[in-house]
Amino acid sequence: MIQKSSNLKKNKQGEAGQSPQMDFIALTAHQLKKPLSEIKLSLQMLLDGDFGEITKEQKNFIERILERNETLICLVGDLLDMYQIGDKKTPYRLIPVDVEDLIASILIFEQDEVKKKKINLRFEKPGQKNKKVMLDREKMRIALQNIIDNAVKYTKEGGNIKITLDSGQKELKIKIEDSGIGIPEDQKEKIFTKFFRGANVIRVNAAGSGLGLFIAKNIIEAHRGKIWFESNENQGSAFSVSLPIE
Ligand code: ADP
């Protein structure tokens, strides 16, 4: 355990140049990751009846614990992502990336939730016109995944999500539109700040850390890209990302 932790500290310190406080947070998050996943697995087994039948009351109770555990898993994941990225620009390893391919690989992980919520998700690709962009693939994956995750998380059952990819001469645009709960007018200016969570989302969805969009903005801007959104409460949101084509 100790050895693992010191490795993490050594690698990441060199990469991100983080503060000792951030090292400590990342180290703690790293240690929490495994037990939280094990708790999730055990609770899931209990729910699935692997240890015998459970009553409706027990099922409801376990589901609530699972939900709270999911919140912790989310927070731990986001803290680790934040540590990797740091508040300041860190060395990015840029390679030519096919963004269509990257989005398709993110969507694979969303499939279960999309199916469960009967969401109609469409991905409109530009086909031949698609251009490769110089990106740090893994970091951009984190950014786009956070935005797509939100669209799935904050869209009600039977809702719609549309992802469009549009490549121009100088930039590639990605738009993620949802028919979800939207963002209240008085909260719009805080959306990209650290730990911010909308009052309307706290009411409907417990899982989340308020770090996802802060991390996404950081990564996108480090690629000289932009992120912005339009939203109407109870109608939906559209997050757009533009990335320069080299
Ligand atoms: P989290 O989702 O963990 O709360 P994020 O940083 O990803 O944190 O998002 C910050 C806040 O922005 C959310 O809590 C929510 O209020 C709002 N938000 C982000 N995406 C959406 C969306 N697609 N629909 C509605 N609200 C959103």
C-alpha cells in the first residue's frame, strides 16, 4: 500500500507540479477507489439475490446505499482526474485523434444507462469530412465523457440526446444537446466553477461532485479550444465544444 502511494506521488508530482495538499487529496482518493468498488459489487450481489431472496423494503434500502456509494465513487474519480490535470496547464501529449472514433468509444460506456432510461440517443457524424485533431486523447476523453455523462444523467426517462460533430476549415465543433432538466437562469454563471452543483440537480440526482465541467473546461482550454452552453430550465441544455484543427 505504502509503496503504491509513494509511486503515485512521485509520478504525478513530476507531471502536474501539484501542491502538497493536492498530493494528499489524490493519495486519499486513490486509496478509497478500491474499497468503494468492492462495496458496490457486494451491494449489487445482495440486490441480485446472490445471498438469498430479499424483501422489497431491503431492496429499497440497499438501492439507497448504492446511490450514496455511487456519489463517493464519482467524487473519488473526479478528484483523481483533477489531480492529473491540475489547475494550471500540464504537459499534454498531442497526437492526431479521430474525434468521431473517440466519441463512439465514450458512448459504449453510456449504453447501459441510456438503455435503462430509454433515452433516444443520436450521434450525427460528418462522415468523410471528419478531420483528425491534435489532442491528448485520454485527457480529451475525460472532458467529453464528463459532458456526455451529464447529458445522460440530467435527462429524464424517455428523453432525447443528440450529439453532432461538424468539421470546418479551422475548427471542429462538437455539440451535445439534451432534453433534460436544464439549468436555472440564476445558476448559469457558476456552471464551470469548482464543486458547483445546481439546486435542481441535487433535488433529482444525488450522484455528482460538481467537478466534471470544471475539469472539462480546463482540458478543452488547454487545447486552445472553447466550451459554452445554452440552456432552458425544464427544457434542456446544449453544450458546445470547439477545437482548433492544426
Ligand atoms: P456534477 O454533474 O457532478 O454535479 P458538473 O461539474 O459536471 O458536476 O456539472 C456542474 C453542474 O452543472 C451540475 O451539477 C448541474 O447543475 C449543471 N449541469 C451540467 N450539465 C448539465 C446538463 N446537461 N443538464 C442540466 N444541468 C447540467
